[in-house]
Amino acid sequence: MNIEPTSRSLELQERLSAFMDERVHPAEAVHAEQLRDSGDPHRHAPIMEELKAEARERGLWNLFHPHADAHPSVLGLSNVEYAPLAEILGRSRLAPEATNCNAPDSGNMETLSMFATDEQKERFLEPLLTGETRSAFAMTEPAVASSDATNVEMRIERDGDEYLINGRKWWTTGALHPNLDVFIVMGKTDPHADRHRQQSMVLVPADTPGVRVLRNLPVFGYEHTEGHGEVLFENVRVPVSNILGEQGGGFAIAQARLGPGRIHHAMRTIGLAERALELLCRRATERVAFGKPLAARANVQDWIANARIEIEMIRLLTMKAAWLMDTVGNKQAKTEIAAIKVAAPAVAQRIVDNAIQVHGAAGFSDDFPLAEMYAHVRTMRMVDGPDEVHRMQLARQELAPYRAARP
Amino acid sequence: MNIEPTSRSLELQERLSAFMDERVHPAEAVHAEQLRDSGDPHRHAPIMEELKAEARERGLWNLFHPHADAHPSVLGLSNVEYAPLAEILGRSRLAPEATNCNAPDSGNMETLSMFATDEQKERFLEPLLTGETRSAFAMTEPAVASSDATNVEMRIERDGDEYLINGRKWWTTGALHPNLDVFIVMGKTDPHADRHRQQSMVLVPADTPGVRVLRNLPVFGYEHTEGHGEVLFENVRVPVSNILGEQGGGFAIAQARLGPGRIHHAMRTIGLAERALELLCRRATERVAFGKPLAARANVQDWIANARIEIEMIRLLTMKAAWLMDTVGNKQAKTEIAAIKVAAPAVAQRIVDNAIQVHGAAGFSDDFPLAEMYAHVRTMRMVDGPDEVHRMQLARQELAPYRAARP
Amino acid sequence: MNIEPTSRSLELQERLSAFMDERVHPAEAVHAEQLRDSGDPHRHAPIMEELKAEARERGLWNLFHPHADAHPSVLGLSNVEYAPLAEILGRSRLAPEATNCNAPDSGNMETLSMFATDEQKERFLEPLLTGETRSAFAMTEPAVASSDATNVEMRIERDGDEYLINGRKWWTTGALHPNLDVFIVMGKTDPHADRHRQQSMVLVPADTPGVRVLRNLPVFGYEHTEGHGEVLFENVRVPVSNILGEQGGGFAIAQARLGPGRIHHAMRTIGLAERALELLCRRATERVAFGKPLAARANVQDWIANARIEIEMIRLLTMKAAWLMDTVGNKQAKTEIAAIKVAAPAVAQRIVDNAIQVHGAAGFSDDFPLAEMYAHVRTMRMVDGPDEVHRMQLARQELAPYRAARP
Amino acid sequence: MNIEPTSRSLELQERLSAFMDERVHPAEAVHAEQLRDSGDPHRHAPIMEELKAEARERGLWNLFHPHADAHPSVLGLSNVEYAPLAEILGRSRLAPEATNCNAPDSGNMETLSMFATDEQKERFLEPLLTGETRSAFAMTEPAVASSDATNVEMRIERDGDEYLINGRKWWTTGALHPNLDVFIVMGKTDPHADRHRQQSMVLVPADTPGVRVLRNLPVFGYEHTEGHGEVLFENVRVPVSNILGEQGGGFAIAQARLGPGRIHHAMRTIGLAERALELLCRRATERVAFGKPLAARANVQDWIANARIEIEMIRLLTMKAAWLMDTVGNKQAKTEIAAIKVAAPAVAQRIVDNAIQVHGAAGFSDDFPLAEMYAHVRTMRMVDGPDEVHRMQLARQELAPYRAARP
């Protein structure tokens, strides 16, 4: 395993850190205020467009995208090169969108780059890559356990030259973004085919008749700008040319997009954990109780030491997964991807929890980013599949040779 | 230890459960809708007044109050009698206020019953006991670690017949309640006295000039009706007759109120934990993934078993603390009160966390009470003093005999 | 729930504590030395017989036994009365045998009192009650998972007036005791009967031809005097009159003995935990590192506080189980018995582990009882069934109403 | 970070694995039997000398030693090259001694290579490198907390051409080895010098008059062949030429030896953890309870998945520390060394604990290596300094920039 940073990755880290210090972190309070003033959590704060313009200009744009031929703005960084950049992005809620590296758009862009036709790319991918539009990925359904992807119930029926779509999705991230342009929708086209050949993905423009965003789902009291929508698709019709890849290929596309998605989450989670640890250390150094700073107490020192140990470990595991994805492919890296999917949020959650504790009640409020981090890392134990499903699959792989040895 | 329920406690449990089933639980969705429709989280939802009227009528009012002579509506239940009732109240966010048993009013009412003059009682306590007004308790300050109560910096200076109050408080629960009538404010009257004789408490009517509620503090994104205010006191003047108890007695009053406050929190936390476990069991029974209900998986079964074991233990420890408070007094029960203050939220947090996990992403939204419970139990590890301070004091007591034995 | 101590329990606690201080604790080093000197871990150290004589004389004998009519020496204490006594016994490895309250003899005596014929009682029970002989309980088998009692494979075949016994047992505690007199053996008499009617128990005198104690099984390197034997039964014959209860009744007897056995273990485990906490506190007070005693460090204080909290909780849960066994019967107490079976060793293990850590390497040696406690509490998570089986059953009970409500 | 294996490391891994499979693992039962038969745990089992001869012949000898010029048998592997080999060695208790890579001899040999004079090397180091003799490292003392190395109390006084040594050591590993040749002893030569210049190390031949091994200290009931001795030094005299390095340089030598010692422990611990996980998986696959193999239960699957995740993480962290030691030096790697010192045993302990649980009571006995592993990994949380001290130092480093920023 060789994860020595390339010179372009080092140079980008430096530039990105400068951008964070000069523009992104100072923008956090402004962004919060613009949203508060607008009275609508789903309004697009003007400062975000300023950040995006600046990031584009600085060449800090689409960093996530692994394919240099996808667009002139794309450098085509390897996962090992991108990982430390994604970690830096994870330090601020604003940074991923400001650099066009935010989920689910990043995953959608990568998916479209791989599976879309030239016409689809021109219509849907190009404006995503420039940051003009936003996209949503509609997979999870309220009625079934989506941890088992074969449970998907949405119907997509071929009807002449069109697909007729009926069903209900939720946790469709991005559904309430004011710039939303398109949904990638997963549903069943072939209910009688093999279990993994029943699903397809189709592209549904956001303004297609029959598409209704019923409501936003709050996350522990937070309403995010981009939103997590419950979306009803009622007799929605799109031309058959809107299919992504081939009919029956939905499950395979879903698998292809999940690997990168999970590791991007893990990378950003490391940055979040580092920032929480910084806040913990700063507060523990400043705050005095019972005659000495909190940082002088051995239990707080244990928290700090464990945080450092565990961050080191999840970073190395993330880098190993990235290196495997770069060298032997996403499929061969599945053990490490599942491992870091489970490990990273657990570590970050402990650190954020401890950081809150040294902040006293202030840690619950929006005066510090910790409360929202606490909500966010909790969701990471479910997003892209609950930890329990990943553990089940890890155990299955681990047990395989022993099972094979049984008569 | 004898914690056999009295017949009146049993009878009240039955009546209270009926009230919960018939009125409170059905009101939860209505309450949420009324708040949402009003567009103002600090509006008092009309359904709350309906619930209060009904509770008063059913004799389920002021159940928390231990002194029967405080008011005709007060039964004067012992802690052992009240504990199972408080547990039932803890099952719904609405129930404590609906029965006039909510913090901080309950603690304020008990404090006023013990320390207020007759004039103070008539003016401030009576309308609290009937539920017409609300009160706030202003102790925590943003600039210092309030876990160490001697850190309080607010100045309360005697100036002729008045006290002149200057300082800033926050996490003043109730400060944004539309019915707010009075603040109990803790500050320093005698900065040169003994460490525990420097503080006093004064009663400050909410409309006194110079009192400004600067903002509400959200809790993990949630804005509560009663609010957690940041409150500025600038040259606020109240007559000297507004002092509570004697000058320099603030620390002693604070100590007196904290014991009951902590155990009431613990009692309600048990109810919250039981409700979360019910939700967990129901969902795990209904939800099918990979061919069987989640309840058939051994890891989910472990969660359920551990939940039952731990709820049993925190309930018994709460009952022991209650029994000691009833029989030998709050001071003698301090070990058990500190113990349950630490133990109950930790147990509830684990259960709520597991319950969320079996609910999938739905657990993060407001479709179930779990997300708000998750935020709430997290605050319980800080409210009334961070767990670390209570552990420090428990350890000090435990170590005392060994230290004494050292030369 | 009323667990107020009776006056005789209080008086016995006092007398037993005096016996512990005056005789048992001082005998610990002597006992270790006598064993070391003998060069044979299964030799019966003479000091043990001295302790037994003294305990008998002081009326501290057979305290565990709930049936006063079983023997003149038996007081017939309730479980609530015995619990604090068992806790005291748990403070020293020597105390249970010194007072004739040690497993498996206690369980065997209770079983014989309930199920043996008068002849069997005279021959086997009487000398056990006086402490002349010892007994072993042969249930667990090396070849199958004994957590599922229906897995038992030993064959007990009726052959005329005799039972013919063939099979292999292990973890037969007491098998190497020099005073061993009898095995209670569980095996299959009726392989074609209902699953819970296939097993029977028979009494097998230790000197019966065909019985061979193959070896002792060490426990984490410790060789216990009484031993945990691997025992081969090869064409062993006993008269049919040696059956305990009725043929096919083995499973029911096993169930009957397990409830008390588990709670006795839990009671003693609390005493062990208290002693470990005392050692922890003493050492932490005395030991200085980096300029202050370990007890002044906040992480050690957290350990101590958590120990006190958790001991309180397992003691209360044990008392509740005891009270239920006394008032509504062992069967009705099964939830609480399973709960405390799981909870008590987990708590004790954490405390012993922490106590070792403040003792430095000394904690691993035999200079303190902690190392052996560490081994012992680890076994408690398996003895009388692995925790996982108890959790499975607790979950099943908890889930029953939800399952019933499903169509 | 580049940890790509070199071709010689890969080739050695292959050869070492073959040696383990062909000779070491089959020898484990023989070794246990030879010790049991001898009746003396400190007898040197003949099979060990056979293994040593074979390892020497196969070129699997002194692999740990980083300096190729120290001896013809030394390859001078880097830490990155040695790590996977040490992991393989960690899979069997016999392997480290069989390959002359066992503590404390490995650390002693490295120390002598660096600090000994030519005469000292010829007399003491040469026979250690060939495996003829064994050595002990006498640092820890019973009377003081040795976690703080400045606490050392042993007196080493210059008296003409000799040093006069008085004091008591314990946990002197190797003190009871039949081949013991020399002690490296740490004590105070200059009690009035600077805190870190008071100590020196001297070489004390095992047969020097006044050296008495008082007893062996068992570890959780285990008596190891090499022994952990309590050793009394009473008026022991050695020539001044027996000093190691310079007078007053003891603390610096101790620091120099600890880095490699800790990482070697971590490397071997990973091998131990992998073997425990194999045993867990095998048993879980074979053992059936309640109608299905344990491996089919989701809680056991969670254990397995977590084990795989955590082993991956500690291996990567160990490799990072090794790489830093190779590239920037032991001192620059101190954060990572402290981190892995804490992390590796904690992970291994959880896995061994779970492995025991699926083995039932068999896991406590010597039929599987798990019980001894359980004892061993517990000691690893203390050996080379308790985890708490390492956490304290990690926290100090982490906090340094924040403290510096304070006025």
C-alpha cells in the first residue's frame, strides 16, 4: 500500500485550506443569518453562489470526479488524491456544495458520466457539472425496509414510447433545493425477472407533471436547504430515452454508485471529527471549573487521547479503501468500504458527543457547529445502508472459508 | 426499603394512564400541527389549554407537589407515590405541562412554597399553582462554567429599598413562554462573604424594565414553545421585598431545589425509555428485511433485552432515591440522587438510539417522537449539572473513608 | 416491593460479618499457603475444616437453604433475608464452602430436599447438610452446546432393576474434591419422548465402577480445589431407586434448580464487586504517580462513581428478584432472574478490571484477590447459561405482546 | 506513507508461515505436555530447543533486530519489513522464543547493540544473539508506581571500582528462565542530579552474590516458563565497567528501548487477534444451538464484523508507526507508538472475549489458547506503562498548541 500524496494533491490541499480559511469558514455565520432572515430554510442563500463562483475561479471545483474526460473542469483525481481534500471539505457544512462536491449531486454526476447517453449528458449532466442545476436521487421508500434494495416497490412500466411511473419515495435529498433540475428514480420495470434484474433507473425532470414534493423531512429538528423530500410520483410519464443505462440495470448502477458515495462520506466525516476535536481542545483549555481548566482533568484527557487514536485509525482505513479502489477497483475494495462506512461515523459520534459535554449547554445550541454535527453523524449510521447490514455482509465474507470447509 | 404502592398512588396511576390514552397521546399530532400552522414555535398551542382544563377537572394537577397545605389542588404525594406518575408523564412531551408538573415551574412552585413570604406567594405562587402563569429560573450564565455554582457572576446590589440587577443569563427555560410571569434570578449580593453565602435569589417580574429576552436557544435544531432564553438584565430594579428567603441564602435554596428536580427528571426519563422500547419492539416486529422481521435478529434481541434489564435497574434506583427522600430527607439521599441523575439518561439514550436504528431514516424525522427524545435525553446529561460533576462528587464520598484512614 | 430486612437477617449479617473479619479473611493467606505447600491444588486445606467447624458452631451454616424442615441446622431464610448474607459470603473465595453455602452443593442440597426419597435423603443429603461430604452436578457435555439443554446426549438406559449410564460430562464442578460422595447426573432416558420429557436425573455414588474423572479443567490458569472435572461414565450401573424424582422429569428439575442458583451467584457477585471497589479505592488513595494520588485523577474518579452507581443498581435488581421469588415464586420471577444473571457479572467485571488497572502489574498476581476475581467473573457470563441465551429469552418475553398483535 | 512490502519481507513471510504450520503449531501441545510432565513450569521444555535449532537453520532468526552489522545472523529488517513477520509470530506463544525474537531478550539485545562496549557485547550480547543464554530487564519496583519512571528507588552507588546495588525489583520477566545469564538493572546512581539524569543501567550477571530471585509472580493463574520474578538485590557488587552507556544515562536508554518494545508488542497482538478471530469463526460455524449454527446469529455476526474492522485499523496504525520509525525516527513516531500501544490490546481483548463466549466453558480451559490469550492481552494494557499514562501524554501533545495560544 502506497498512499504517498502526489504533488498536485498536496498543492490542492494547500489551496483548498486557504479557501476554507479565507472564504468558507467566515461565510458560515453569514449563511446561517441569510437563511434565518429569509424565513425559509429551503431558500438558496446568496452567499452560496458567491462561494461557488470563487471556488470555480480558484480551480477548486468538481474535485471528487475521477474521470478527467468528463468535463474541462474535472482534474480526474484518484481516490487517494481526493481523500485529504474531501476531509478538508468535511470541516464545514458549506464547503461541499461550494465546490460542487456535495452529495447526492457528486454521486449523480459520476453516475451520469458513466451510464448516460450523449443526449442525456448534454441535457442533465452539463449544467450539474457547471453548478447551475441540482439533482436528487430517489431510491428509499417509506413502506419498505430499503436496507434490502430488492424491496423497492415503485413501478416503472413501459407504455409505448414512454415509461409510466407510480410510487412514493422519501429521504430524497435535494428534492427541495431551489435549483433542482432532475430526479434519478429507481423502480421496478421487470417484476418477474431475476431479483437483481427487476430494477431500472430513469431520469425524471423535476417539472414533469405528476411529480409532487409532499413535504420536507426534518433531521433531528434541522431543516436543510437542499431538503430530504417525500415525493409522490403519480402517473408520471417520461420518454423511454430517459432510461439510464439499460432496462433491468438499476441494481447494478446502484451498486456502482454506492462505493464512492460511502467513501466520500467517510472522508468528510474525518474532517468533521477533526474539527470537533479542535473545538473540544480549545474549549477544554479555556473553560475553568473547580479551580482548573477542564483540559487538566484526566477524563477529558482520555477523551482527547482516544479521539486522536481513533481519528488516526479511521483515516488510515479510509486511505486503504481509497488506494484499493484506485488500484484494484471498487468491487475488490468492498470489505474496506463497508468497514470504513461503519467505523467512521461511530468514531466521529463519540468525539462530537465529548466535545458537546465540555461545551456545556452551549453545545446544544447553534452557537457552535457541534449540535448539527451530532445530528449529522447519527444519520451517517443509516445513510447508504444501516451499519447492521454492512456488518452482516462483512461477517458473511469473513465466515465464507469456514463454511466452505464444512462437509 | 419499602416501596409498595399506596392505594391512592395506584388509583392515580390508573386515572393518569386513562388521561394519557384518551387525551394526551391523541393531542400530540394536533399540538405539532397547531405550532406548525402558527409559524411561531413559541406560540402557546390552544390544545394545551384544553388539556390543562381537563387535567384539573380530573384531579390530575400539581401531582409533583409534596406539601398538601400549599394549595387546595395539591394532594401532597410522597416521592414514592409520585414516581410512577411522573414516569407516566414522561411518556409524552405534552403531559408535564398539561398537568402543571413541568420543569422549571414545578421546581419554582416547590421553592416558592418553602421560601416565599405570604405576599410573594399570593402574587407569584398562586397563579402558578392554578396554571395561569409560567415562571423561569435564571441561573446559568454564558461566560462561566455553571457546573460550579460559585462561578455565578451576575451582580445583585442593594441600593436603598431596591436591588439593582445586572448580568446575563442563558438557558433560562420558560423565558419565551407566552404566559411567562416571573423570573427567579440567582446572583451575587455579597461578593466578599463566604463562598456559599455570596449568592441570593430575587423574584423579577417578567415585565420589569431592563429585562430583555435576547433570543431563544435551539436544542439540536428544536425550538421549544417555552424556550431556552438568553436574557439580559440591565439596571433592573426590584423592591428589596422581592428577595427569596434571606440575603446570602441563594446557594442553600439552589441546593434544596436541585434534589427533587433531578429525581423528577429521572422519573420522567424512565417513561421516555419505556415508550422508546415500545416503539422499538413494535417496529422490529413489523419491519421485514432479508426475509424476516428485524425482531428475529439476535442483535436486535440483545438491544431489547438490555433495554429491559437497564430500565428495571434505573427504575429501582429511582425508587430507592425517592424512598430515602421520603424517609430520611433529600440531603441523606444525595448519593442515590446523583447516581440516578447519571444513570437514567445514559440508559434512555442507548434505548432511543437503538429504537431509531430499527426505524431507519424515519427515526430521524418527526413522524416518530424518537428524534426529539434523542435530543432531549442528550441534554439530560448536562441539565442540573454535567454528569462529570456528579461523578466527581460520588467518587469523593466513596473515597472519604480511605482518605480519612491515611496518616 | 418491600425488602425491609427482618431482624433475624440483620442479626445474622452482623454475626456473619464478624466471622468474616475474625476468621475468614485472615484464613485466606493460610489457605493459599497450605495449598501451595501441599503441591496439589485438589487437596483439602486443613484450615477449611477449621472454618467449617467454627461456622457450624456460630450458627452460620446452611444459610442458603429455604426450607426450615430440611434439617435442624437450617433456618429457612427467605431469599430477601439470605441475599445480604450471600453478598457478604461473596467477599471471600473461602466463605461459601466454610458455611456450607457453596455451589454446586447448595443447589444439590436444595434439589435433594425437594425431589429425593427418604432413603436418598438419608444416604446422600444428610452428610451434605452436615458438611461431611461433597457432591457434583454433571450436566454440561463437551460435544454439544449445553446452552440448549435439550442437546444433552448422555444415555441412561433402563436395564432391569438398574440404569446403565454411558457418556461424557465436563465442567462437573466438585468432581475433584477429596470429599466427593455423589454425582447428580443428567442424561437421556427417553429419547423418543417429548423434547422436555426425554431427560432424567440419577444419583451416582462417586465410587461406582465405570466412573472416571479424566482430568481437571483449569480456569484461566487456576486449578480450583473442588475442581471442574471431565468425567467419563462407561457402563456405569446404579439401581433404579437412584432416580431423582420421576423418569423423564430431568428437565423440570434442572429448571427448578437454576433459578436459585443464578440468584445466589448474583448475590455473591455483588459482594465480590464491593470488595474489588474497596481495593480500588484503597490503592488509588495510597498510590502516587506524577505528583498526586491516583484517586485525584478524574478518570479514576469516574471509575469509582460508576462502580457505586452500578453496584447500587444490581443490588436492587437482585433484591427485587429475591422478593418476587419469595412472594410469587421462582417461575414468576424469571424475567428478573435472567436480568440479574446478565447484569451482575458485567458490572463486577468492569469494576475488577478497573481495580486491576490501579494496582499496576500487582493486580495480575496472587498478591491481591483481583486476578482470580477477574477470571471468576468472566466465567459467570457463561455459568448457568451464556448471557446470550438469557438475552434471547428476555427479548422473546418482551416481544410477545407485539407478536400477538400481528395478524 | 508507503508500506508496500519488500520482496525479502514477502519471501520471509512465506517461509515463516511454513515454519509455523509445519513445526510451531504442532509443537504447542507437545510443549504443554512436556511442561506438565516436568511438574515445574520453569523447566525449559526440550521441544523449544528443537524449534530454535530449526528456526536458525531456516534463517528465521533474530528477525526483530534492525541493525545488520550487529551479528551475521541479523538481516537488519526495517520495522515495516518486520511488522508482518512479528504478526505471524504473535499467533503462537512459542514462536517468539523459537526465533529468538521474544521480549525482553529482543529489547535487551537491541539495547546492548546500541549502548554496550565491545567487551560487554562479547560477554553478554553474543550468546544472546545465538540463543544460548537469556536475559532479564529489572526496572519495575513493588513499592512505587513505576508508570512514572522517575519513581525508581533502587540504589546503585559507586564504591571505588565497583557499583554497589541495593533494592527490590519485580515483574522482572525472564528471571526464572533456566538459561538466564544477565540482568539489565535500572537504579539511581545520582539522586541529586536532574530528574532525568539520576538513573543508570548496569549489567548484573545472574550468578552475582546478593542476587536472589524470591519468587515467581503468576499471571491470572499462569506460571510462565521464563517467569516474572521478584528479585532482591542485596549488597550486589559489579565492576564499574558493567555500566551500560554512561552514568546518569539510564532514563535515556529506557526511552530508547521502549519505542521498539511497544510496537513489537502491538505487532504480535495483531497476530493474536487474528488467531482468536479464526477460532471464533471456526467454532461459530461448527457449533449448533437452538437449531442453527452460532454463526447464523446476528449478534455473533456483529462480533465478527467488528473484529475484522478493528483488526484492519490497528494493523494500519501499527504499519504507520513502523513506517515513521523507519523514515523519521522513533522519537518522531511517539504519537503513533503511544496510540497503537493503547489501541491494539483493547481490540484484541474484545475479540478474545467474544471468541471465548462462542466456545462456551471450553474457552476458559487450556483446550484452546483463548484463556491464556485473555490473560495475556489484559497484561498488555499495563506492560510498558499503563494505558492511562500513554493517554495522558497523547492528550498533552494534542493540547499543546491550544495551551500555547492562551495568554
